[in-house]
Amino acid sequence: MRENYNNRLDTLSADLAEICRLAEDAMASATKALLTADLGLAETTISSREQIDALAAQWEQNAFSVLALQSPVALDLRIMVSGIHIVADLQRMGGLAIHIAELVRRRHPAHVLPAEVEGVFADMGRVAVEQADATREVLLTRDADLASELRLKDEAMDELHRSLFTLTAAPDWPHGVPTAVDVTLLGRFYERFSDHTVEVAKRVIFLVTGEFRRDEA
Amino acid sequence: MRENYNNRLDTLSADLAEICRLAEDAMASATKALLTADLGLAETTISSREQIDALAAQWEQNAFSVLALQSPVALDLRIMVSGIHIVADLQRMGGLAIHIAELVRRRHPAHVLPAEVEGVFADMGRVAVEQADATREVLLTRDADLASELRLKDEAMDELHRSLFTLTAAPDWPHGVPTAVDVTLLGRFYERFSDHTVEVAKRVIFLVTGEFRRDEA
């Protein structure tokens, strides 16, 4: 019975890492689709929504069973409560990647991005994928130090995000308002993806240390 | 002991409604500050962050105690698990209202909005506050019908949101790119606030019916 219970907890942790991997893959392919105006890749990314949502719903159902049948306490309970938050963050990360792919599909065959912001989005995509990869690692290892580093990486994303405002606000921005609106929304999607990796990191820190976070906005 | 336990569950539900009320107030005052470029009101809205975050953290801590000490099952467990999701949604609603106020402060003494979109934002603010008010009612009554209505109200917000894109994309939009960028971000904040009320409604439906949601993105 006890062994079975520990197996279920291990499976729940591994399943979170798997959902994170799907969100990471979605972000990688959404960014590639964005930079190359690749409709097929955008469609593939969008179709990953079903799998991510199904896994998240399954995770919640499994977690509910464990809570109902095993009444975990102490660290095990923290694992469950943190996981309930984390699965929502991971699902949202997937949703944001899919929003990017949806915009690619809506504008196809046109490119969403003018050439001078492509570099910024390539960097944002790279940072986002790195953050998701580190998040997956944090979920598997529960390494609080790695989780703390993730919180710092967010600053690189914030700086890239700010640079977009500088570009679109320049008096000589030649691409008109609708393109600036697309760039603004896309920038927000990347920034929010990054924020959610930080939320997951905070939850893992809570899980390990038992300290409730104070600074969440 | 049992009475004490029921009291704690009731208090947890009432506390969620209270956090929702704070998010609603923040949205009402943020919208007023936005429409009148009122710096003082923007500052007041921003300062509500501390109270919302503190109440949310306190809620989580109390919920953790109940889970650890009482091992609730069935409906009581659903109340707790739903609540863990809901408190995150409510806190985020407060955060989005505060984002609006922060933009008002950043642009002051200028108005963020040109006159022709003021009406749309007045409507978005009204819908958002109505949704938050209905959400509070749903949290207090656990009325699944009212929760289902809330999911429909989201469509009014989506339509208002779409109308913003039509306005900023018009060839004769005379206010330049930076203003369109502000309008785009603000529109997104209102839309996301509305989305979170729908998430809360879905959670209450789960709470009442025990049916896991399938369509969340």
C-alpha cells in the first residue's frame, strides 16, 4: 500500500515534468513558426493543446484521488498543493505558446513580424525555451538553487520585452499600427510564459522549504 | 471539533468572496482612474496589491492547515482543491486591475486613452466589475446556474475587446503607435480579468457537480 502510494506521488511529479516538456515543445515550435511563417508548424503547435489539456485534467484527477484516499501530510501534502498550482501554470504556458501559433495562422501567408524585430523574438523564444527546460529540471530534481536561478532569468526576458516598446515607439517605426499591435501582443505572450516559469520555481521553493511566498503579484 | 472544522470551511469560503470583492474594487477604481487620469485613485488602486496578496497568502496557509489536520474528503475536499485554484485566479484579477492603474500612473498627467476609445473602456470596466460581482455571488452561494451565466458574459467582453482592434487598425487612426500599444495592453488586461472570472465559475461548477472540466485552455 505504502509502496503504491509512493509510486503515485513519483508518477504525479513525472507527469508535471512531462506537461512542462509539452509546453516547452509548443513554445519552441511556435517561435519557429513565427520566425518562418510556417503554417504547418503553427497548426501542429495549436493541435498540441488537446494533449496538454488532457494531461492537466488527468493530473488533477489523480491528485484528487491521492488527497481523498491517502490524506498526505507534511512534505507529501506540500507536493500535492504545490502541484495543483504548478499544473495550472504549465497548462497556461502551453496556452500562451498556442496563442503565438494562432497569430501566425491568422496572418499567414504574411509574416507577422517585420525584419527588425525578428532578432528580439528569436531571443525571447530562446530564453522562454531555456526557462521551460530549467523548469522541467526543477520539477524533476526539486533543486531550490536551480529554482532561485530561474527567478533571475526572468530579467533577461523583461529586458527583451522592454526593447520591443522602444522599437515600436520610435518615431520612424515604418510598419504601421496593426503590426505594432501584433508585436505588442506577442511580446506579452512571451513575457507571461516566462512569468509562469517563475511561478513554478516559487512553488518548488515552497515545496522544499515549507515557506509560503510573500512577493507574488 | 467538527463544529470548529465547519467554521473553518465557512471562513475559507467567505475569505475567497472577500478577496474577490477587493479585486472588484480594484477594477472599479482602476477604470475610473483610467477614464479621468486620476493619479491619486491610481495610487490607491496600486496600494491595494499588498492587502490582496496578504489575504491570498493567508488563505493558502489556512487551507493547508485544514488539509493537513482534517483530511477532508468528498465535497469538502472539492471545496479545498477548487479554492486553491480560485484564490490564484482572484489574486491575478487584482494584479490585472493594478496593471491598469500602473499604466495610468506612468502616463500621468497625460490621459492614456484618446477620446474615441473611452466609451469602449468604460464598457469593459463595467462588464468586468459586473463579472467580479457575479463571481463573488457565485463564491458565496455556489449557484451553478449563476456560474454558467458568468461563462456566457465573457462574450460581451470578447466583443468589446475585438472592437478595439477594429479601432486601432483603421487607416485613419490618428493617435500613433505608442497610444495603440497602450490600448492593446489595456484591452488585454480587461479581457484576462474577464477570463479569470470564467475560470472561477468553472471551478465552482466542478465543486458543485464533481465534474472535472474538459475545455480549459
